[in-house]
Amino acid sequence: MLPDKKGHFGIYGGRYVAETLMPALLELEESYYRYRDDREFQEELNYYLREYVGRETPLYLAERLTQRLGGAKIYLKREDLCHTGAHKINNTLGQIILAKKMGKTRIIAETGAGQHGVATATVAAMFGLECEIYMGVEDIKRQSLNVFRMKLLGAKVQPVSSGTNTLKDAMNEAMRDWVANIHNTFYIIGSVAGPHPYPMMVRDFQSVIGKETKRQILEVEKRLPDHLIACVGGGSNSMGLFYPFKDDKEVEMVGVEAAGLGINTGKHAASILDGSVGVLHGSKTYLLQDKNGQIKHTHSIAAGLDYPGVGPEHSYFHDIGRVKYTSVTDKEALDGFRLLTLSEGIIPALESAHAIAYTMRLAPKLDKEKVIIVNLSGRGDKDMNTVAEVLGVKI
Amino acid sequence: MTRITKVFKELHTNNGKALIPYITAGDPSLELTKKLVFQLEKSGADIIELGVPFSDPMADGPTIQRASERALANNVSLRDVLDLTGEIRLHTEIPIILFGYYNPFFTYGAEKFSRDAKEAGVDGVLIVDLPPEEVDELKVYVDKVGMDIIFLTAPTSNEERIKLITKKAGGFIYYVSVTGVTGARTSLDSHIEEYVAKVKKLTDLPVGVGFGISTPGQAGKVAKWADAVIVGSAIVKIIEENLNSPDMVKKVGQFVKSLKEGIVRSGVKYQDLTPQI
């Protein structure tokens, strides 16, 4: 079972943090192990996942999309129908219940697109805990709607203006806050990234996606799918879908990274495809870095993919070949965005549109009996400003 | 015996305490860093901590973050810091410790770094985000060439962790006096004395205290309890305030001299209170 006792997935993962944080991580790990198999904890989590988030989410056969692409049968795992509009809440709910059990009274989180920030502010409001969200000033500009939502939910949004003013810098600042306020503060990391036990814990909380999917597809198709497709930034929605299928060798899994303006332009966020191994934010993993080990600026039209690293277990899955990683550009993602919107009446998040875009490439090449499942990780409402700008429309 | 250990031995014999100033290499330029190091030594520094700039300095407050950004604006790399150390080493025997984050070291390569650093005259390395659990991948090579790895302990570290740390540590133990990032504080944490005593009970290594010390008075107070006083942000702030001033090096020197005097003054009192047997 991975990770090992010290949080390694092969050579990846681990706990590369300052000593001040080590005791907090050890405490978190211990608490998590105690509660992850605790019936009462699981019942509480399942109750809220059902009654509050609206699980289980449908596995929807996208007939029009299937027809348009003229190949494999395409199912969409509808995480966009989760409360708050994305899969992020599966994890924030798990972590905040853990925080409560640990007696922490204050919640902090980092956010890029603002989806994780909103999902954190939401559960903090529900459980009545103080909440502060760190967000790069660049992202605050791009995602003003989500900033407003977080504020409405009672969270304090802390603008971060250091480095590249985006997600990675927000994470640095959240870590700095955590170091200073360890005694009462719980840090809810939003992806399968960060130091151990976060990659494992977030994976476990998001695995509800894959577990449901497996049950659902076996029910309707009486067999496992041939392909799973999901976008990969930090990699939480893809890990959530993939993990329960990892031992089903017949299922091919594809992680779609953000190629931005094109891998060869250097303006992208494809950490696995174009990165090298390094250490950032507490774990060893593939990173976009220069030859001196400085972290590079990244670019993606999808703010939620705009991160220079990737969860360590993805790096491991890449190396052992269990998951195939590929990429699509901003432009292709927009094509996916339009196709899904017009063919199915579902406006996807730009992140999820990356998975759709790859499906457009793959599905026509496959026989009609083949089954593809795409993780539709979020809905596109948050991206209206970005898309309107690209289309040259003023709203 | 490394230069670090030698300095502590000598100080110990004379009942002195070490002053360890920190500056970021390449802030605002490698040329000035060199001048600053010589000035620091002249002003009473016993060991120098040279920061290796990193794009994501998670344990640093705004002052040292900005220093790192200034150095990176000049593209200062770990290789540059090693070359700089080599040039400094031609003129002085003062121990030099590299202080930084793991990724630039990892990317450079643990084995190559250890070899090149030793050759340049580096005496020790402190990597903030490389705790004892993860250090072995670097330590095998650092040990081979005979440099020290310095570790942090924090107010949150319990006895078990301190033991784990001291088992892997060389040079001295760096006690982070605050639960927080680097940067000047108006007052010192009241538990420093107690904590330093706790660490000293568990190791023969000298114990230095850093994070948040910014005045000669604070330096003097800490010197009563610890073997070394580490001051970073307060010095970097002077550099920052004098980026275009021809007096930058002089002003840093004056401040470091005042820190040293703070330590020496408290040392005299210390001796008065504890008669030598």
C-alpha cells in the first residue's frame, strides 16, 4: 500500500517542510489514521456528502456528444452537480470534519481558481469555523466572482502579492500562516499535493468519485470502462476518479495536463510532460523549474490547472506507466468547452473542458462498443468572464 | 574538526558567544555580498550564514522574501553562491554556512553539491525544508566530504524529535525561537531560556537561537542562554533601506558591531553572576 510510512510513493512525496510544521503534520497523520476507519466519522461524512453535497452524482450517458464524435460511448461523471459546482467539496468536507474532531477552531486554505476556496468557505460557514483564504492577486482579478462568493460565505480573502501572484504563492503564504498558528489552525489543502499526509488524505476523500463511478458503470454496462479521462493540475479530481480503478489493469487511464499556448512555447502548466523532478510545497514530484531549481511561471486558461507541480502519486503513476499523461492547449480546451455546451447543454469548467478536448481526440478513433468515462469535475459558471473575453464579448 | 566546531570551541574557552549574521547571497549583487561578508567579519561576526535565493521561500517573512527576489532578479544560482564562497575563502577563514531551500540543492545534485561546496570552502549547510526524516539522501554525501548539516528545532518539537534531530545534526543546533516565519519581532518569546536548556540537556552540540532577534538588547539577552545568536531580517532590512546608498556596507557593519557589543556586554554580566571555578 502506498504511500509508505513516511509518505513516499516510490521516490515521490514525503515531508519536505520546516521543522516547525513537522509536529503538526505528525499530529494530522495520526488523527487521520484514527478517523479514516472510524464508523462515526465515516457516517458523518457520508451524511453530509449525501444530504449537503448531493451525492451520489450521476454517471450520465452523453448520447449527443457520443453521436457527434462518432466513436466510443461517452459517459460523464457529473461532479459539476456537487454543491458549489465542483468536486472540491468532497475533500473540504472530509478535512473540516477532521479539523473539528481535532479541536481546531480556525481554517485556512489556498485557492487558485477559487473553487477550493469557495468549497472551504462553504463548509466553514456550515460548521461555524473562522476561515481565511489565501489567493494570489492575479487570480483575484481573474476570478472576482468566486472572491465575492467567499466573502459572502463569511471568509476573509487574503490577497497574496509575492512571486507570480498565483496559486503557488497563495500556498506559500498559507503555509506561513500555518507555521505561525499551528495551535488552533487547520490547513485544508485543496489538491493531492503538499506534504504527507495530504496527498493520501485528499486522494481518499476524492476517491468517492471513482468508487461511485465503478458501481454505476457496472450497473449500466455490466463491465468496467475502457478509458477514464480527467484533467490534471494538482490532480485531485483525476486521482479521485482513477484511484479505485488502479488495480483494474484493463482500464486505461488518461490524465490531461494544460498545454496552455503550446508545450513548445514554455507558456503552459504541463508539469509531468515538460517538467523534471524536484521538491516544492512539501513533496518531491514533477515540477516546472529552470536549470537552477527555481520554480517557473506557468500559464493555462484554466486557473485551476495553473500550478507548476503535480501530486506526487501522479508522478509515481506516470513512472510506472499506470496512467498515461497527455495535454491539450487553451484553444483545444475552448473547443471542448463549446462542443459540450452545444451538444449536451452542459457548460463545463475550463479545467474539465481539457478532459473533453482529449475525448474529442480519442473517441472517434475507437469502436462504438468501447466505453469512455470523463470526469466532469466542475461547472463553467465561474469562467464566464474568461470565455467572454476570449470571444471578444463584453458582459 | 570543521571550522564551525573550531569557532565554538575557541569561544567556549573564552566564555564567549557566537554572533551569526545572515545575508542573502546576491542581494543586491554578488559583488556587494562579498564586501558585506568581509564587513560582517570585521564587525564581530563569528560565522556567516549565506542565503541561497529561492523562488518560493516558504519559511521566510516579507523582508527575506524580497531579498530573495532581488537576488533572483540577477539570476543568482547555487553555482554562483559556491563561486562567491570560493572567492571569499581566498581571504578569510570565517566559517560559512549556506542557508536555503532544498530544490536548488536537489537540482544541482546532492553528490556534486557536496563535492563543489567543500572545494569552495563551505563549512555547513542548513536546508529549511529538509527535516531529519528526508535528509539522508543528502547527508551521505555531505558526511563524506566532512561538512556539517545544521538542523532547526522549533518550539513545537518535543523531546523525541529533538533527539531525532541531534542524532543527524552537525555544527550546532539552530533553535527557531518563534512559531512563525523569519522577521523582526518587538519582543522575545518568554520560553527561549527554558527551551534552550531542554535542548542542551539532550545534546553536546552548541545551541544557537534565531528568528525574530533584531536589537542588541535582544541579542544580549539570548546570548545568556544560548551559544550563538543568529540575526537575519534586521540586517537584510538595512541592506534594503540602503540599496542605493554608498554607505550600505558601513551601516550594516555598524549595526552588526552593536549586536556584538550587546552580546559581549551581557557576557560580562553572565560571568559576574556565575563565578568561574
